[in-house]
Amino acid sequence: MNQKERIEQYLHKLCKEIGPRPTGSNANRAAVEFACAEFEAGGLSVERQEFDCMNWQNHGGTLKVDGQSATIAPAPYSLPCSVQAELICIRSVKQLRKADLTSKIVVLYGELCQEPLMPKSFMFWNPEEHQEIIALLERGKPCAVITASLDSNELIPVIEDGDFEIPCAVVSKSSLSLLLSGETAELTLRTDRSATRAANVIATYGDGPQKVCFSAHIDTAPGTPGALDNASGVAVLLALAASLRGNDYPYRIEFVLFNGEDYYSNAGEMIYLRSSLATPDEYICAFNVDGVGLRGSNISYSFYECPATLEEAVINLGRQTPEFEQIDPWPQGDHTLFAVSGVPAIAITSSKIFELLKSILHTENDKIELLDIDKLERLVDFLQHSI
């Protein structure tokens, strides 16, 4: 089997056979076991780094406003509910500070629904305004919260937080006017939270005193096959690992498949931070691969806490590789984990990935057909030369 066929096989397994891989789900465990088997077949030593998490099940929801149906979906990780209550519609933080929310169904829209609110336990970036909004909602003790979608065409939630203790749904923008003119509503969310465990995958090749790390996240958001986010990154690392057999290096090559980048509390990243990254001096550098292989887009790289010699070497290699380019640093990704620990990091993604944040990523539209397999094959070659 050649490299291109191997990448295609990995993508088919992850996106078609296994499908959506939320942290803690049965499908997520199947993806972890598949990756472990592939690493072991390549002669790497494999560790499963386990942690506690939540398995969230979504069986849909319904909303009626003064007897009329509206299009909604449970927000990821929401508690279940079956409530009938008075509506209160709020569009600003100033209005939220003064409102009596007790036992009402709160509808957030306007300036309160311009961007996702960070989960309470997300430590890397959590603006004070986001914290205040969540705190005001929880102190107000409403019976449910409904947020306007972040997108006109898809139901994109504002709140995705398993620590948020109020049932929460997202309403389509086309149905928002019904709530704004309504008086009472009946909301049912058929969801379930249960305790479970998941695992990062850490595979190692060689035995030198220091490490070069290659990472990608194996989990997805609920309901998405996650081709760009991030089956393509996992497939590239599995193919890279398979190509190492027989080569000798003066350091260990570490492959990390994080399990939690699309999970509200980044549980997998946090256990890796507390254990493996507790000794950052062991690392020479880390490459994080996320969102690569988009058709019609260059593959891009960016630098975080890197010495000039490393940047120069990667830039020179990028110039020799078709459809590669350097872009400005961006904070959303597991490369930040290494950078804040003082490990030089290089993030690799698709240059146009940021245009898809609302319309494709975390939706059912993130399919294999978006990917250019030839680009992924070139990326494996690029990473081989980087080693």
C-alpha cells in the first residue's frame, strides 16, 4: 500500500466507518483503539493516557411558543428538561444585569450572541465579559436558556459547556422572531449526561534523551464526521509514523493524539499538560496538525516561541514545498499548550480554514469530500524532512 492509499484508508475509517467521535463516546473509544493498533503495527510503543469525562447523548428537542413550533436543538452538553414558562428576551449585558430571570425561559440574542461564550473551566482564554454573562445566568436561576444561532443557515450554539447547570438550546435565526413576540413557551430537551473515561494516545519511536513531538486531536464535536477537524491531521500523523520504521534519530519521535480539543473542558489536554509537559525541557519542538488538506487552500505554518534557527529551517523547507505558506500566529489549537509551557511550537493548518469556522467546522458538512489527498501526502513528506 502506498502512502496516498494509506491516508485514504485512515480517513475512510475515521469519517465513514466510525463517524462523529465526541470525547467519551463509544465511537471515540473505537477511534482511539484503531489509532493505537496502527501505531503498534508500525513498531511504536503506545500509551493510553486516561482521564475522566462526560458522555453526552442528544436525542433532540422541541420548542413551542404560544402554541407555534420553532426550530431548535439542544446546546452541546446541555442538561435535559421539560418546562413550560414565561419568556424573557435579553439582548445586552446591561439588560441582563437588571433582569429578573427566576423560573423563566431566557432568550439571548443581539450583542449577547455575537460569539461563542467560553466554558467556565476553559483556562487558556476566558474573557471577563463571558464569565459575567454565565454568572448572571446561573445566579438568576431561570428554568432554561435559549440562544440565537451564531449562523444564519446552521444551528451554531453560543454555549457549549458541560459545567453550565441550566438546560440550554439554540434557536434558528428564522425562528427567533417568534420568541421575541411570544409570551410563554414549552421547551423539551431530550439529552443525557453520564460519567465515563477517555484517553489520549501517546506513541513513541526511538529512545533519545529529547523529544520532537507531532500532535493532532482525534476527537470531534458532536454530530460531525470531522474530516478537516481533525481526521486529516490524525491520518497524516499515522502515515508519518508508518514511514519511520528502520530510521535512526538522535531523539525520540513522540506522536500525541489529543482527546478533548473539541470537548468543553479540554480534559485530555489538561492531563497531558500536568504530566508530559511537566518536564518541558525534554522537548526540542512540537508540530501540531489541525484542519489540513482543504481543497483550494494552501497548507500553512506559523510559529510560537520558536528560536530563529528553527523558524529559518522550516521556512526554507516550506519554500521547497508546493502550496505551502507562512501565516500569522493564531491561538485556537493545541499548539498553544506547548507554547505556554515554553516548548517551541509550529502549527500547521489550511490557510482558508478560518473562513469555514461557522459554516463547516463542527457541522455535518465537514466531510471527506472537502479534502485534497495529494496535499496531505505532500504534508507527510514535509514532516519527514522536518525530522
